[in-house]
Amino acid sequence: MSASDELTQRASGCGVIPTLVIEDVNNAVPLAQALRDGGLTVLEITLRTPVALQAIQQIRQALPDLWVGAGTVLDERAAEAAHAAGAQFLVSPGYTTALGDYCRSKQIALMPGVASASEIMAALADGYDFLKCFPAAVLGGARWLDAMRGPFPDVRFCPTGGISAVDARAYLSLPNVLCIGGSWVTPAAAVHAKDWTHITALARQACEARDST
């Protein structure tokens, strides 16, 4: 199975991918453990903090059954660093052919970000048909994704950006949505307070939303 095929398969099964911004590396493993205890086993660690790569390394070592990706990957240099840290897939907010070519040459699974029909066409031309829709809520949410079904019947999406527990089911019910990404399962206040029980409960709720569609 290729890296891209494995990404599509795991995304289809997970339903919700938590988008994590880890400020304190000491929270990395307990946070990932709390999400796993709630049933979420695919995580995206955004490269927005100085400790992001270290967090990926620690989670991979401590919890090898999780599938851990790196988000906010903007270029080949970031892709190389994330892959070296142990990221099993990469997520970008947009798409460039240079990034796509690099990941394909290294056999690294990439979920490119798109925000328009033109960007979808560019990603498709380079062989990518599982795409991140970002920022989903700003683009028009589930209505925008539903509109993309007509011209792009074979494209599957992971919408992220502005999604909450309230509208999660609306996204997950769409046939062209494999999973959704979001940070509502890891609210900053709960992470700072190290309230792992609360985060586990939110993860369970996310799984219930997935299983009810």
C-alpha cells in the first residue's frame, strides 16, 4: 500500500483528526494519550510552535499505535524536518507543485490544502485527490463542499478551519468528506489546566458524531 493510500484509508476510518498546537512539549504525550483514550487515533501536530517537531518525536516513541502527522507544512524544508521527526503524513494549508513533487519523490503522504476549484484542479493534475478544505467555515462550510461534488466527483476532502462539535455531523454526512479536522476537542484552557479527562470526553463525543453519520 502506498503512503497516500494508507493516508486515505486511515482518514476514512478515523472520522475526526484533532489539530493540535502544542506550546509545552511536556503536554504532548498526555494530550495524545487522552485523545487515544477517547477513541481518536490519528493526530495532526501543527508546525506553529518551536516544540512541534519534538512533540511529534515523543508521541511516536511513547504511543506507536497512533498515526501522527505534521500540519502547517509550507515547503520542502518543513516537509523534510517533519518526516525526519517521525511524521507519518503531512498536511499543508495550500498547495505548490514543488511540495507535491518532493513528497511524491520521498513517498511521503501529503494532504494538500485547497480553497478554490482552480486549486483542486492543480492538485488533481499532480495526482492528489484527497485534499484539505481550508478554511472550511469561511469558504461556506458544508454547502461549499457539497457544491464541489458536481465538478469533482472523485475528490475526497478533510475540511478544517472553524468546525465545531455543533456542525461536525453536517460535514461528516457528506459523501465526499472522509473526515474532518479541528481543534475543538483540545480547547486551550483544558490543555493548559492539564484536564485530560475533559479532553478524553470531548474525543468520545467526536467519535459519537462520526459513528452517527
